[in-house]
Amino acid sequence: MSDDLKGNDVEPKLDDDSAFSPEATASAEAPVEKPKKKGKKKVLLIVLIVLVVLIGAGATGFTVWHEQPSFCNAICHTPMDPYVESYENGTSIREVQADSGVTLSVTAHKMSSMQINCLDCHIPTIEEQISEATKWITGDYEVPLPLMDYDGETFCLRSECHEGITNRDELGQATADLERNPHNNHLGKIDCSQCHRTHEQSIMLCTQCHGDSEVPDGWLTYTEAKAQEKEAAS
């Protein structure tokens, strides 16, 4: 047997000796560079900015809507519907007065130069909102809602409401020229709501005793008010 056939000592012949060149070896051993992530970071930043803008716009829009009467009956629609209607159309919350055609206090406030809406007067607290939401969800409410006796100092006589009138003394002075001053009377401190019925026709309480008392246009005498309450309850 020839020496050419002994063992497997025959070295393989490569067609391309460059495969084992120093340059090729260095290339094979060099680490592979990962794609740069700058593009992905830029896209993520844009997405975050868009989300922040959308959330901000949504929050702003909700805040604006929250200030409008439409918010009140959109969320708590059943008990609040007649109140929003009285604000928008001057219709009393009592069906018996629905066609009376009078201008309610709430409508006058809407039509004033200040264009007062619900939350300008009804400033809600967290406790009130939780209580109202609970009553709405459980159905523990009446329609219309019971008349609220509000304290004039905190509800009506705020500095931003009636110019120059921020307390009962100033209020009494403002109507001092009337023959019978309803804001400085012998009955003492009376809740504003006893006469000023915002979502219903207001009542001239003095007529309970003084039949000759002047009754403002669109108001009711004490006797008329009681008759309407009786009719509404029947």
C-alpha cells in the first residue's frame, strides 16, 4: 500500500484559503452590535405625550361639564330632572305650577349678567356628594326633593352674589324703604327659603298676618301657597 493511502493524514484542500485568514477570524470573533433603540424610545415618548394630552383634555372637558346644569340630571337624572328644567325653562318643580308662566328665582339668576348656574350656588362637598350618590343608587329619595332651608349668610349673602350685601344688617338696610321691611321684621331671623323659593314660586310670608302687604310680581300670598301645597299633596 502506498504511503498516499496510509491513515487519514491527507489534509483537506480548501477552495478558498481566505476563510482562515486573520481578517476572517477576527470578524467571526467580533461581537455583533445590537440595533440601536433610539427609534423605539422616540415612539414611546410620543405615545406618552399623546396620552398625557388626551387625559388632560378629558379632565378639562369633564370639569367644564361638571359645572353645567346638564351634568346634574345626566348623572342623577330622576330626582334632578325637574330642577334642571326649572333652571332652563322657568318651570316649577311642582306640577301644579307647571303652567303658571312665572319667572322663578333660579331662572332670574340664569338670566342675570352673571349667568349663574347650579354650582355657583350649590357648592358641593365630598360628604354631600357621597350622601347624594348613595341615596340615588339606593332609591332613598323623594321627587321633588324636600325643600332645603338654607342659611342666608352662607348660601345667599356671599360677597360675590349681591353687591354691597354680605350680612343681614346690610340686607335689612337695602329694603328699609318698604312699608313693611321683610328683612328686618318682628319675627326675627327667618331662613331665606321661607320666602325665596328658588325652583318654585316665591311666597310673601308677611301676608300670613298682613293682608295688605305688597306682593312682588309672580309671587304667591301665604294663602295661595298653602292652597297649592294642599292641591299638590292630594
